[in-house]
Amino acid sequence: MNITRWALPLLAAICFVRLWLMQLPSSFWVDEMATIFVVEHGGDDPSLKVAPQVPQSIYYPVIRAWAPGRSEVAYRLPSILFMGLALIFVGLLVRELVHPDAWWFAIFACFALRGINYEAANARPYALGMCVSAGALYFLVRWLDTRRLWDAMLFLLFAALLWRVHLIFWPFYVVLAIYALWKGMAKKGQIAIVFGLLGLLLLPVAMRAIELNAQAKQHVVIEQPTWMSLAHSFHLPLIAAAAFGAWIWARLAKHRERIAIPASAMALILAWWLVHPVALFAFSRITANSVFVPRYLAISLPGAAVAATLAAAYFLPDRFWKPAALLLGIGAIVASGNWTQLWPSHHNSDWRAAAQAVNQLALPPSTPVICPSPFVEARSPAWTPDYEMPGFLYAPLLVYPVRGNAVLFPFATSPEAEDYATALLHGAIPSAGRFVIYGANGGVHFWRDWYEKRLVGWSHRSLGDFKDVDAVLFERTP
């Protein structure tokens, strides 16, 4: 199959460009604008006291050192690099754990997962987390196989960094412990020393995580997960497709080979795939503080890709790994390429275009532009009508400023918010003769309907289709 020598790298390059690079120029979404705020104002900005968990990541100093300015492309490029390195670790691990020729298959299995493609172009810490976690696993495997001190030190470095990338990554240490205990039964002393050092390095992070967990209910952004949500997090269609396709291939080739994958390797792969979603599901259900957010589960995505490779290995003859990878890569680019758009966007948000539409109105400085905060923390007493700007709760106004008089509303309605909205009815709104409501759909549509019921002789219209963002112009009817 000489065609695979050039077809596999070419297809990987096509996937890289279409699935990762072409997302870079699109508008930032809310959490990316929070990244920009933390990078530019630092983690000790007073407005971040309402969300102290946000700046707790080494990702922000890394981006600050990168000095990206305000460019969408520059802010997202580090995630591209981190995810590329993560895929290299995935390939190296598959060579060690599954089969020397299976690494292309695992790479294209990663491209087949939308979550990996999304995080590759996301100016958030999750690509860095996938890179560090895969690196920790790779050097753990090498250390336990070779007993080299250098590999043990690199494992210790990557493992110590992981929880510092994001506080939600704590379940991954269970994955590391499972493999270490399974594989290293003959050298318990060395494992005890290295993991003891790791525990000491993680102690400050653990104390901070426990402290922040006391106020976790204030930052919940998603409902309690269901059993169906848990099943969905396992990405079973990819794994089933890999197993079924390999089985069909083996039947057509009339060839069946007995694989010899060590139990320790299977334990590592299954733990990498399953532990993180199960742990966050259990934590959410037990504590009633739901953290079962898709982006928080991203660290398990490479594990799902490797699990798909393991499933294929049970049926696929050795000599067919590369052509099978080629077919999987074609399926990945077709299924994940977002071909309904000529130039795919990163997120279902277009804050940039919405702000431009507001600015094209050329509003006088006194015209109210009502801006509900997109952050759940924006409620009394953190939110007040005279909230000091620039502030974390209104990071979109820092990144994509709008003309007019920005009037700051909370994330959700409250008696204080409605009193403030009523005061505008008798002051700034009638004197201006027009006003805009700008922000995330939920807040904009609530206040649009609220004002529509109370303003007689006024009309309103949306300024365009900005996906999950909206800008609505109210005008007094002549």
C-alpha cells in the first residue's frame, strides 16, 4: 500500500487546515473574552473576586508571555500547538500500548472527535490540559518500562503541572495511579517515592481547590447530568464504528490475528477513556454542584480516540492499519468538516459582528446600550448599576467595544434589576428616543420582551443574525 506513504500525511494536513486552522479568524466567544480579560488585567484584578476560580491556571501566564495583542488568530495559536503536541503523545502511546502501526489510526480518531477539533482552536486551557495529561501518561509508561530517572522526572513535571492547568482535572490522577499500580507491582518502592513527591507538589493546589469548592454553587452553569449525558460523554459511536469497520474488514480479508495487548495497557486506555467522565458525573450527582460541562470533559477525549484504536485492534489484521487509518481520516474530514459553511466558525457566537452592527448605527454618546452580563456571577451584590469598568463581568465590552452609553444589566432578572430597568423608562430611554439591547440571546430576549410590554408607541428589530448573540434596536414610532 505505497499510496499510504503520501496519502496519510496529506490527509492529516487537510484535516489540520480544515478542522483547526480555518476556525482561527472567527469571533471570540464569551469564555475566550474572559481569557483576554485575565491576560490583560491579571488574576488579582478586583473584579475577579466574584469568580476566583477563573484565573487559577498556568495557561494565562503562558498566553501573556506569548503577547498576542487582541488578534483572534494569535490568541488561539497556542492551543493549536498544544493540541498538536498532544496528538504526538497520543501516537507515541498507541505505538507502545496497541501496535507500532496503529498511530495513524489514533491520530485520525482524534480528528473524528469534534471536541478535540473545537479545543484545538479555543483560547482556553483545555488543549494545554490534553497535552500535559497525555505527556504525563507517556512518560509514566516510559518510566515504568525503562526505569530511567529522566523519564520519572519528566512524568513528575507533567503530572505536577496538570492540576495547575485547570482545577477540574483532578480525576486524571486516578488514571495515573491505576496504571502505576497495575504495571509497577514489582517496584512499589520507586512508585511510592515518585507519587509521594507528586503529592507534595500538588498540596498547595489541593488546598486552594478545597477552599474554592466551598462556593462552587455560585458558579454552576449547567443542570444535573442524566445517565444519557454520561453515555453520550463516552463517544460510543466512534468506538463502535472502529470495531465494526475492523470486523467487516477482517471478514472480507478472511484473516484473523490474535492480538497480544497487555492487561496493564488495556487498563490504562480504559481508565483514560472512562475515569474522568464517571468521576465528574458522580461528583455532580453527589454534591448537587454540576460540573458535567462538555469542555470540562475534554481531557478524556484522547482516551476515547485510543479506545477506538484498541477496539479496532481486536479485529484488524496488522498489515491493514494504514489503509484503515486512511479510510478513518476520510470519514473524519467528511463528518467533522462543517461543510455547510465555506469558512467554518469556531463557536456559535458572533460577538464581533454584533458589536459592529451596533456601532454602525452611529449612536450619540447618551443613547442607552443595555448590556446584560453573560456570566452567571453577575447578580447582586456583585452586580450594581454603577459596576466599575473595565470589569470581568462585562469582558465582551473590553474586547468588542460598542458606541453609546453602556448600561450594565445583570445575568438574570432580579427586583433590583427591574427597578433599574423601570428607572430607565422614565429617564434615559424617552429622552434618547431609541436604545439598543446587546448581548447573549437569553438576556437580550428577556429584556426585549420586558420593554416591549411597557413601551407603547415603540418598535424594535434585530440588527442581524449573530448566532447565540443578538442586538435589538428599539425606536419610538413616529
